[in-house]
Amino acid sequence: VVSQAIELGIPAPAFSSALAYYDSYRRDSLPANLLQAQRDYFGAHTYERIDKPGVFHTEWLAK
């Protein structure tokens, strides 16, 4: 349905949003790295990495 709507130029935001939710729901790990980076930048929250154990914080404006 979503691909047909896209091909015909018909906006279908609810269908495409539902498809994106379903696609992310069935993944093993969710792509939340952008959200974690924004939280760390604006509020000095920490984040975890999948390649190293531990909790990290980055000084985003450090030169």
C-alpha cells in the first residue's frame, strides 16, 4: 500500500509511519544513537556503546 501510494504521489503519512514502526519493532537493536547523542550534547547525559562496555560522555564542543 505504501509503495503504491508513493508511486502515485499520494500522501499516506499514517500508513508509512505504521510501516516504519513495524520495521523498527522487529529489529534486534533499534537505531537510537542519534537520540542518545542529542541527549548527551544538550544535557550531559551519558550513553552506552555497542562496541565497548561502559558508560561514555563526550565533550562535544571541545577543540
